[in-house]
Amino acid sequence: MEYNIPWSKPYFTGDEKNYVLDALDSKWISNGPYVKQFEQMVCDFTGSPFAVAVSNGTTALHLGMLGLGIGPGDEVIVPAFTFIAPASMAVMCGARVVVADINKDTFCLDPESVRSVITPRTKAIVVVHLYGNVADMEPLLKISKEYGIPLIEDNAESFGSFSRNTHAGTFGSIGTLSFHASKNITTGEGGMVLTNDQDLYESMLTIREHGMRTRKTYWHSVVGHNFRLGNLHAAMGCAQLKHFTEISKKRRLVHEIYAEALKTIPIFKSQCFQEGVDPVLWVLAGRLAPANTHSLRERRDAVVAKLVEDGIETRPGFYSLDLLPPFLKEIKALPNATLASDSVIALPTYPELTREEIFYIVDRFKVRINEVFNEI
Ligand SMILES: *Cc1c(COP(=O)(O)O)cnc(C)c1O
């Protein structure tokens, strides 16, 4: 049997075509009624009182930060192990990025590390719910309250995940979503900002529309941007969300099969979920924890490269921010972020992945780990 297993693949329920064609036929192809409908459906599903649809998950972060008034002279705390977007959007707003460490098992922000880097200039704390997980929110909310610093939850990777019956992205002042092709629900490109604060909501609506929201044509009350999501994309989002039970069921099954099969590889420590977290996995991720840790990054990369020969696309963990050119000089390395950056591997994860394929992936993974590390 020949395999060619990509790392990610979008899943269509069959209804997307109907919705998109309806939007197309209506001639409402920029803004249009599906945008509001999609926002309402996301509010209903997540329990968020307000939602602002935007062009992608990165502009969602940008808009959220602009809404909070983040600008020059401010500091934004970001986990050192993350997809770069929250850090780059803080820089786009003119703020300085300050990193906090992650928990080495959940891969999410470590509250104690956050506490240690707060200064009078800290304007926001960005929590990134990685790979489908939900961060340890209770202590983070406590810190947020204690210092009066808003939490931004980057929930691009955990749509559908709850912690103690609260949807990821609805704990803090701002939650952001991404509907990129690889994410738990997709509109191709797309994103959303969630908030429970009506003033913040109004302000974000204005910034999304060039600072123009009154009846007076071309009257701009503030400087804004065009962060809008198109009606065609929103229509697709409505179809995806309508069938989310089906999508999440398939993702959960993939997670279950992986969890069982991966028990045979003790050197691979799968991401841990705190008690109370009910994840819809975006990606099955874990770290390689061999007894001998020399050249961990090089050997992890060797496993990734060898799996390509087996027709399996995997991904290494993110480079910790201190390694990346924009932050090289101003950010220091943190131990758990460095460990994750050197040792994480993310395995192919998407709804249509079959049991047979998962067994094949885990089997080849085991063989390749053994070749590189001489242990499993
Ligand atoms: C995907 C992702 C983003 C960016 O979303 P886009 O829609 O691709 O712009 C931001 N943060 C995290 C953690 C992501 O995984």
C-alpha cells in the first residue's frame, strides 16, 4: 500500500457548495448577510456575547490589539513557543514583545512565568491555546484581574475545545479565531474576534470598517483598516459550523485512535490536557523525550525528514521566538519553550484520516524514531 499522507487536509461536509453558491447568486460578494449570520452562529456556539468577523486569524489579533488601544511604549506578553502571529501583531501595533515560558507538557502559557515578566508597561497578556488544548485559565484570569491587564486568547487552533464548559477564547477580554484551510473549521481564509465587552465590540466594528460607521458618507471618526471578511467566505463558515458536530466527532475519533496507538512509543510524550479540558484536537502534537538528549533538534529533524520517505508529512514545533530574526536580539531563551522548539513533532491530523492510515503513521514513526534514537 502506497501512502501520501499530508499534514492537514480541509474537510467539507457537502453543504459548503450550497451556501457559497447562494451567496454568489445573491451578488453580495463583499459584505453581505452571511457575515452577520456567521457571527451570530459563532456567538451561539461559543457563548460569546459579541463577535466580529475578519479576513483571517492574524488580522483578528491585530484588530483585537488595536481595539484594546495597544501602541508604542506598551509591552505585550506572549508565550515564547507559539505561531508567530500574536508576537508580530504586537510589533505591528508598535508595542514591545515580552516572552513568558510555557508548561512543558501542555505547551501552553505558564502563569507563574507570566507573573515574573509583568511591568507597569504591560498592556496585554496573549494566551495561545496550542494544538487544540486550552491553557490553564484560572490562574491567568487571576493575574489579569489582580493587575488589571486584559487577556487576549489566541484561539486559532482550538475551535470547539472547552475547559470546564467554557469555550476557549471566551475567558478573557478578547478571543481570536482563525478559519484557515488547516483549522478546525475553515472558510479558506477568515477569522473572528470574540469579546464580552460591548464598548470594545463597537470600537472594533469601527476599526474594521476604515473608522467609518455613521450614516455620514466618507466620515471617518478614527483611523481604521479594512479587516472585513467577505460574504462568500462567511457563507462557507455557516455551512461548516452547521455541521460542526460531524466535524468534531471525526476529529475526536482521530485523536482517540492516535492516543491508543501512540502508547507503544513511550519516548513520544503526547501533549497533556488539564483536568476539565475537552479538546477538539487541531493537531496531534508531542515531544520526543529520549534518555540521551544531545542534538535533540537535529535528531527530531531527522525523524521528520525520514518520514517524508514514508510518504508522511509531519511538522516540527515552532522555533521559539528568541531564535527568529525579528526578535533575535531582544528576547532571551526560556527553558521549556526551547525544549518544545527542539523536540516537538506534530503528526498528520484531519477528519478524513483513517484508522489504517493512523496505524501506518504510528508504525513508521516508531521505526524512524528507533533508527535515529536507538530507543522508543
Ligand atoms: C493559524 C494561526 C494564526 C493565524 O491565523 P491565519 O488565519 O492563518 O492568519 C494565529 N495564531 C495561531 C496560534 C495560529 O495557529
